[in-house]
Amino acid sequence: MLEKIKKLIDVKSIITLSLTLVYCVMTLKGQMQNEFLTIYTTIIAFYFGTQYQKNTNMEYKKSE
């Protein structure tokens, strides 16, 4: 449990969580802009892509 909390404190997670919060606020206020949506989508894709790659590498090392 403590390890999961430590992982949330890295820079990628802080940026992703803060951008998600901004996205939610902008959507609720009806102020969504295409530029922000493009940047947000790119960052989210990068974040989940790197997490997937990290998990895949860890599973590969465990199976060896």
C-alpha cells in the first residue's frame, strides 16, 4: 500500500493528476479548448503508454 502511494508522488503522476483535474473543471464550466484537449490527450497517452511498457518489462523479467 505504501509503495503505491510512493508511486503516485512521482512527477509524471502529479502532472497527470493535475491535468485531469483541470480537464474536469474546464469541462464542467464549458470552457474546453481544442489546444488543451490535444495536449491533455498526448500526456495521458504517454503516461499510460509508459506504465504499460514498464509493466510489460517487469512481467518479462519475472518469467525469465
